[in-house]
Amino acid sequence: MADIMDSPDSSDLLSVCWADSSSHRRWLLAEGQRLLEHYAKARVPSGFATLGHDGNMVDDTAKSIITTRMVHCYALAALMGIPGAATLADHGLDALLDGPLRDSVHGGWFSDAYSTHENPSRKNAYLHAFVALAGASASIAGRPRGTELMEAAITIIDQHFWLEDEQSMLPSLPLIGLIPKIIAAPIATCIRPKPA
């Protein structure tokens, strides 16, 4: 029996990628809708919290990384015209800009709503990059405070994480609050693990 790839029409099979098939696109839309409905349950007053594998809330502590991801996802869903998505994106924007996730004293964002100025969490570049992404996505989706969040995150990244000479970002800030890069860069160099 001849291999299907050796048939005269095999070039037609190769030109149609499964990812472009209408059945796959229908599945993507259905799965996306299911996930949006599922994660709407993660909404808490100060942002979005963690859901367990069973779909129930692990605890009601808002987490910055989850809130940023939800803003990004619901902003994209708002662009697609999914009902209720804009409201959820705006909830996350307000939480990131005005709620306890934001460090109003030193700038930047805490990892969760329990971190305070007296009990700060380490601030890391990864989280702040997600804050910028959330703001950019919300801005593209026309959400009222999207640009405000994006600009605030970029300012913090530029002022405290970006190392111009190295063309890279400082992974995290090891001291309480945000500190000048002139102090942070040597500290980060000192705390890097030594090669084995």
C-alpha cells in the first residue's frame, strides 16, 4: 500500500495545517470561552486570586501575577466582544492601580495583597513585565485606564530594573522598597550564585 505522503495530491495535504482548520478554530473559541467563564470565579475585591485544580478558590488573597494575567486575558476577550470581559479587565486595572497590590510608598507592585510597606515582598522584574503587558493589552482594547497602568509599569521598569550598560533587567530588588539602580546593580552582582 502506498504511503499517503507519496500520492500525487500530498502537496495539498501539506499545505493545510491542522491549526488552520475550521474545527480547530471552533475548539479554540469554545475552550477560550470556557476558560474565561472559569477564571471569572477568581475575582476578589482587591484583584484576582488563585483557583485550585478543582476550580474553587484556594484563598481570597489577590495576587499581582494572576491579576495581571486576568487583565490581559479579559482585555483580549473584550476586543473579541465577549460579554462581561471589559468589566473584569477594568476590575483588574483598578486593583493594580488603586488597590493594595500597588506599593504607593516606594512604587511598583507587591506580589500579593498581604504584602505591605511593613512586610514587603521582594519585587521582581518578571511581575513588573506582566504589569506592563496587562496595561498594553488593556490600552489596545480601549479600556479607560490601560495606558495609565502601562506607563506606570514602564516607568518603574526603566527607573529600577533596566540596566542600560548590560541591556538587561535586574531580576529582582533585594532590599525593602525600590532602590536606585546604582546601589541595586552591585548588590545583584554579589548575590548571584557562584559557578560550581
